[in-house]
Amino acid sequence: MALNIKNEEVERLAREVSAMTGETKTEVIRQALSERHQRIATSKGERPAARLVRFLEDEL
């Protein structure tokens, strides 16, 4: 299934990240969506303290 991106900022960001990482624009977008999906799925129903602990573990 094809996806046609008509947003100049999205195209620019995908192109820049692709150039920085050497990944295709498709892979850059797939990874960004996968990471966002994971964040949303894991934060549903999570208490604020648990969310803070998870954030600190992931970022530090």
C-alpha cells in the first residue's frame, strides 16, 4: 500500500534524518511511527509516577 506525503515539513524531516542515518526515508518514517506507537501503547493507564520512572530509565 502506497503512502503519498504532501507535507513539506514531513518530507524535509524525513530527508534530513535519512541523510544523517543512512536509512531510507521509508525506514525513517516506519521507525518514527513504531516508536510513537510504543510510547502511546505503554503510557495508556500508566500512573504518572510509573511514567516518570520509565522515562528516567529510558533517557538516563
